[in-house]
Amino acid sequence: MMSKEHGMISLSIVSILLIASLLFTLASSKQVYYQIKRAQNTILERQAFWNAEGGLECAFTELKQKNIKPTELTFSHACSDLAPSSLLSINSLPATGDHTEYKLISHYNNNGSQGEVRKTIGYGGGGVLSTIQTSASVQLTGSNHFVPNKTEKKNADNEYECSSIISGGTVDYIKTSTGNDEHFLTADSSVSLHAGSGFGTPSFKCQSSHMSNLFDPTNVPELYPSSLVPYKGKDIVENESVDVFKAVFGKDISEHASIREEIKNDTVGIVIGDITSDKTDGGWIKNCHTKVATAYNNGKRRIWIDGNCALSGAILGTMIDPTDKEAVQLITFDGLLYVQGPAYFNGLLYQYVSSGINVENGWKTLLSEGLDIGVYPLFTEEFIVSLGYTNMPFLVEGAFVLDGGIGIDAQNRDIKVNGAFVPSYNKGKVTKHSTQLKWEKGTWHDF
């Protein structure tokens, strides 16, 4: 009997151990299966996150290449090379409007596996917002047809709030003593004569409130009815606070040395006028126009000029380029700028003038040192005072065709355009060489 009892006890113990082992094995299998499924889900989640992260990088590249903001219509909101638009979407906060900072949001969703990445991008500069943007007052003389910046604002009839001139002072039209077809005209699709900087009539229409036609009432242009009265529209903004340097480079003017160094070290950049022997006693760069022409022909497209410079002729090309490939960023820093046509210019023309520059003496030395400077102006010395050139550090004389924009920091000064000046605003050329878009703090690009 004892052996039978011992056998039953052993069998029971073995059975219990087998059952326990089986239960443990089943529990372990469930745990392993759970862990496998969890790992699979983690991988899918990480893949979704990586796709969202890749979408953010892709969107940043698109914005940078197109030189646009995420609220503009040309932004695709998708990266089709990375994932179908049904899976990947890219948006921004704010969702509308023109701002200097946005939160870029990339969201990926594939069969319930979702990933979202949010990073902040900033626009620290870029360019002028009108055909001419300056802290100075503006005097217009001759025949000026401005193709404006059509901006992003339009009404239900697709007519834009155009912008021709933004000035820190006033904008005035002043006739010459001999001209008979002198006027300033905002040129849109309704204006064909002289408009388009060689591209023909513009394709957009400005709102009538944002168009101007300026002329002297005592010297009505030949093709105008004698009853026409000159009018200044909202495309001309006066007495505005203007800081072009910051708008273009995203830095204060006190940090100009870093921008100069950046341009100097750029493969397409050059600094002219940094050698004292290259300047006349009056501070004019000797043969500045030929130095600029040589730089341009050698592939330089970011040209920084230290001091006074006189430009003449088609030294930056002989036509208006339909693309922004050869666009130039020409900077005259703390000096007078004299432009004598015929001339063509593709890009951004920027000038900074400090309060300490004696403009009157500058123009007098341009006349007296013309042999070393290499450019002889169309004005004579008596004009300097009689025409008010004593406070005009920027002067255009003759025919000048521009596609891009002009920005001038010359507070409490005047700038003058005197001749057949036909400029068109071109955002692509204005912002071609500006580092406009950047990641802000908090992104994986911060080390």
C-alpha cells in the first residue's frame, strides 16, 4: 500500500509540475507574442515619425529653393517623392499671412501608424518689398515707368495692391527745363508703353487705388489729354519707417562687417575699394565701373563696394535676363553712387549712406577727378547747388533698365532718378543671394 501511495503522490506532483510548466509556457508565449507585436508597433511608429521628419526636411528644402513662405500659393504642402499626399501632409502655423516666423508641421498617417514633427522656421531678411524702398526722400524726373511689386494681396477681381515706392520721406515729380514727355507711371497689364523691362506688358492688374501717374501740370505729356490731373496712388507710400539693411540681411547695420566678410568669402562674392591706393583723394574708386565689369565677367554676383562708385554703360550684361540665374547683389557701402546709362541691371541694388558723408564735395570731386574715376557725369558744377544735388547721394542719369529692386538706407537725404528709367520688381532676383530661411532654436540642426 505504501508503494502505491508513494506512486500516486509522485504522479500528482509530476502532473502539477507539468501543468504549472504548461501554464508558465503559455503565459510566456503570450508575453513574447505581446512583446513581438509591441516591437512591431514601435517600428511602425518610428517609421511614421521618420517619414514625418523627412517630410519636414523636404518642405524646408522646397521653401528655400522656391524662396517662398509656407502661406504662399506656390507651396505644395506635400513631398510626393517621399510619400503619397494621402499619407503625408505639411502645414504651418499661422496658416495665413506674411510673418517672420512659422511653426512647420509635418504629419504622416499610414493605416493608423502616425507620426508628427513640429519645428520653427524663421525668415530673417530677404529683400525690398517694392521697386524702390528707401529711408530717403525720392525725386523723379524724366520718363519713369515702374512695374511694381504686385504683393500677395488682391481683391475678388484678381486686382493686386501694388507697391512701387516705399519712402522714409516724400516722393515728388520734378520736370526738367526741356523735356516734353516726362512722367512717372505705374505699369501693369493695362500699360504697354515702356513697361516690363524688356519682357513686354506685365501679366497682372493693379487696383486703381494702387496706381500713380505723376507729371508736372505745366508740362503735360504729349499723349495725355490736357485735362488730366496728376495723381499719387497707394502704390507710393511716404514717411514710412524703413530699414533696408535689416530687411535684406536680417541684421542691424552695426553688424555690416559680418555681411561684408560673408560676401568676401563667397565663391561668387568680391569686395571692391578695400585698398586705399585704389581711391582718389575725394574717396572715389578709380575706374569702379571697369572693376565691377571685370568682377561680373569673372563670375562674381555678390559685389560689395567700399566708398564712392561711378557706373557707366552695360557693365552688368547687355539685356534683361528672363531667369534669376545671373542676378547680382550690388552693394555700395557708405559712399555715393552715380549710375549713367545706357545700363541694364538684374538683381538688387543696395546703398548705405551714413550721416557724416559730405555729398556736395563728393559730386564736385567726381567732376574734378573724372580722369582717374573714368566716368564723366552729365551734370555740371552749377547744377550741384541749383538742382539740389548737395543732399543726393544716389543719382541716376540717362537710360537705365532694371529687373529686381533698389534699396537705399540714406535717412534725411534725397535720391534722384533723372532719365528714362524703366524698373520692374522681381522678387526672385531681389532675394537671389539673401539667406532668407533658417531653422530656429529647438531643431535638430542646433548643436
